[in-house]
Amino acid sequence: MIGMTKKRGSYSKGVLKRQEILSQALKLIAENGFESTKLRELAESVNLSEAGLLHYFGTKDDLYVEILRENDKNELYELFRLNTENSAIRPSDAETECKKAEAEADQDNLQDSGTDSVSAATASSEHKHSGSESSMSELAERAGKLLDARLRLMPSQSREHVDVLSRLVRIMAHKAQVPGLVELYSYISVRAADKANPAHAYFLERRNISSAISVPMLKRLQKRGIVSSKLEPSDLNRIFNAVTDGLLVQRLIDPDLDIERLLLELCTIIDWERDPDSNPDIESIKNHRSQS
């Protein structure tokens, strides 16, 4: 028992140290930029040698990927905060609607795939207990259900979707506000083509997380006749991601590029199907941005 207690205590200390390193790395990258943040400097700031620092992660690329994951986690928490604070929808209502949305999504998946309920339940159980299931994925699923819940509770003539889209775009554009993060993201994205590099798995995970957040919301908007059904929600989400990634690269060349504004502009040219009032015109979406 004593040995087990020591091992558990050592593990907890390791987790805390790892968290300290990631938090400090984000701080240094924000202050100095990625290219100017040296491994030695990061190690010294957390009272470690370079070898000691990498002991917690493996390789430098492993460390860099974990820094991006830490930032992604922070962005997800911010997405939750933006969609529960100063909202007409109470968190308890959203939680209830999350459960309804989950049940509805499961039913939709069954209909789309033609899978029987027993097989679907088995697959769902295996997925939830697989080693690849991460807390980030679970958090992303909850974020997606929260956004869907907000739209489900939206009155028929409400412009709640403008608020939801604006907040989501703000999170998508967050990296652009920290030049060092854009540098790190670009550095890692180049390495993602190598399947043996941790960047490859990270970008696949990031794609799945983005889908978990945005696709339920886009499906809801399509069902309400707000967004055109000409494109699959997953394809529309991928287009948004491709545009965002491209703008991040352009931001390296042009530091004054306002990515958030351009993404909001993109929202206004979606093929909105209902009436003209459904379209989140750029002026109203700018007003929301300035008031947030």
C-alpha cells in the first residue's frame, strides 16, 4: 500500500509539472513568439534542464503538439463560457437540451447508417472505452451539444444563431491574436504530412473535434431552414476550417490581417435559405462583436 501511495503521488506530481510546463510555454510563446522561445529558456523557467523537460513529453514535436492541445483546451473552455454567461438560456436548460440533442443525433445516425440499435450501442460503448478517446474529444462533443441546445431553444424568429456563430468565429480566430501561436501552428502543420510525426495524429484529432463542435449546429440550422442544405454539414465545416488555416498562414505574411472580420464576412455569404432577415448581415454581426 505504501508503495502504491508513493507511485500515485509521483504520478500526480508529474501531471502537475507537465501542466506547469504547458502553461509556461503558452505564456512565453505569447510574449516572445514561437521562433524566439528557446527550449533552454522554457526549461529554465520551470527549473528543469532541457533533458528533464523532454522527459515529460518525449520529443520536441511531442512537446509542441501538446502546447497546441493545451491552447485548444483553453479555447473550448472559453467557448463554454461565452455560451453560458450573459445568455438568456440558463445552463440547466442547455444541459437538458444537450441530452435531447444527443438522443436525436443518435437516432439520426442510426437512420443514416441503417445500423440496428444493438450494433450501434455496442459500437458506441467500444468507442467510449477505446484508448483513443480523449478528454478533449469528450469536451468537444459537449461543446457541440451546447451550441445545438442553444439553437434548439431559439424562438422561431430569433437571431440567436448570429450570437452563436459570432462566438464560434471568435474562438476559431483566437490563434490569430497571438502571433507566436500562429508560428507554432504553421510549424507543426508542415510536419503533419508525416504519419509517424505526432503532428499527424494531432491534426486528425483536431478535425474530429471541429466536426463535433460545428456539425450538430449546422444540422440544426439546416433543419430550421436557415442554412442551405445543398452542402453536407461536414463539408461546410471543412471549408470553414480550410479558410481558417489559410488565413492563419496569410497572417504570418500580413500581421495586420483581421481574421475574425474575414470569417464573419464569410458567414454572411453562406447560402441562407429562409428570408433575408435570417442572414447575419455584417453590420449586425459587427455590432455583436463590438458589444461582446
